[in-house]
Amino acid sequence: MPLLTLVMPTISWEEPFGTCIRAALAGLEPPDEALVVFDGPPPPPPDWLLESPAQLLSTGRRSGPAAARNLAARQGRGEILLFVDADVELHADAMERIRARFANDPELAAVFGSYDDRPAAPGVVSRFRNLLHHHTHSSHPGPATTFWAGCGAVRREAFLALRGFDEQGYERPCIEDIEFGLRLSDAGGRILLDPAIQGTHHKRWTLRSMVVTDIGQRAIPWSRLLLRRPQGRSVLNLDDTARFSSLLILLVLLSTVSLAWKPNLWPLPLLSLAAFVVLNRSFHALCFRRGGALLALAAIPLHGLYFLYSMVCFALVTLQHLLSGVAR
């Protein structure tokens, strides 16, 4: 079995970091190693962490998770780099599955998993957002052209050959792992999404944090990345279902507004919304199974809002891109 180097960046020693690093350490075997990187000037570590097998590193100043992971990757000695976020509690069999993937497939460059369908944080928005991530990954198993550093492993040689994550372009949590996955795929590296490799997500979302994070750290930089890549390959969130869902939500919005002038068009927004629900019925059914009717009903407007602001961001970034091209 290949030697693993666990890499976990963090900005705090507080929970859920303790729960997540303990779960990750439990899956290691000698002579695996664990590197915990504090992003910024670290406060005194807790005694239990100092007594653990983890080696503690520090970026010295707040530099972002991309730089923190790169620092550990350069110092690690494992054949496989396993990146785990400080709010992801790995399942007991996650590392065994990762080892098996690489041991059984010498040509595999990287593999990543998914959040499970039982998020730790309570609340409608938290459960919706974490279940959406789970559903997106679990619905796209197999070959991938992207990567996820929340629970993902890559051969160290391939990672260093591409100079790791783009720490200059992404100085805060962003889409540095997606961008790396695209570069790895372009270089001929084979990436696999295995939804059976899972961890429990402990992040608590509010409506505001979901919208702000999705727009500023995902939708806008992702749109800019796609526009720099004219081949525009479909990756996870950008499949045909997502595109049709965005168009349906736009139709719901426009047809609802048009009712002020054309009240006889009232069936149109209802039919559009019904089509949206049917198209995404597998995700809404998951919400019902995990949160009952309340979560399933709340997921419909939340899901629509998610597609709406993602679509608006892409449209605005595309317009900016076109105008800057004209100006040049």
C-alpha cells in the first residue's frame, strides 16, 4: 500500500478541528505521516495535539489554504498526498478506500470523495447546502476533470510537477482545487470521483454566508476560470441539468414579473417551477429523506436562488470579459 501524507490546513485549534484531525489520524498506519498547517501566526497548540503523531507547520502569516497545502506537500515524504479540510470528519473506511484506489490503479493521478448525507450542522440552510454538495458529487461518480481538496488525494510527484495549487491567484479559500484539477487533467492525469470516500461536514451555513461565499469565492472566480478556458468542459455543477435548471429559474422569474402586464400568463411560472422540481427531483427527494417535508419544501426556493445568483454572476463576468476584449 502506498505511503500517505495527510495534509490538514487550519486557522484555529478550536472545534471542529479537534474532531476532524482525530478522525483523520485514526486512519493512518505506520509509516504514514500527518502534517497540520496553521495558516498564519499560530497560538499555542493544545497539549493533546502536541502529543499526537501530527507534525505542526505554519505559514507565518495568513496566506490561504492553497499556500498552506503547498507548504506541507513540499515537506511531505508520502507517495500520496491526502488533503482533508479542518471541518471534514473522515469516515472510518475513507483512507482504506483511498489506499485501495491507488494500489489497484498505478496510473491513477488523483481521487476525491464527497460529504456524506448526514451533515453535522443543524438548520435548514446548513443541511440544504451540505446535502447539495453531497448530491452533486454522488451523482457524478467516475472519471473527472476537476479536484476537491476537502477530501481528495493526489500522487505527490504529479502534484509537485504542476507546482501544486495556485497560491498567488487564490490567497483565500476559493476554487484553487478546481483549477488544479483542470490543470492536472490537461496534463493527462487521470482523476476519479469516488463518492464512497466520505466525510461528515461540520460547517454551519446561514443564508447570508451561503450567498456571499457562493458568489465571491465560487461563482465569480469559477466564471473567470471558465472564460479563460474556451474548451469549456462540463464539470460537476456545470452539467446539462444545472444549465437547464438555471434557464427554468430565469423563466420562473421573468414570467412572474410579466404577470403585472399579462395576468393570463399565470400558468407559465407554475409550469416552469414544476419542471424545475421534476428536473431536480432526486435532490429534493434526498432533502425529504434527510429532513422531512420542511427541508424538502425549503430546498426548492433555496435551490432556485442558488441557480439564479450563479447564472447572474456568470452573465456579468461574461459581459465584463467581452467589454474588456472590445476595449483592447
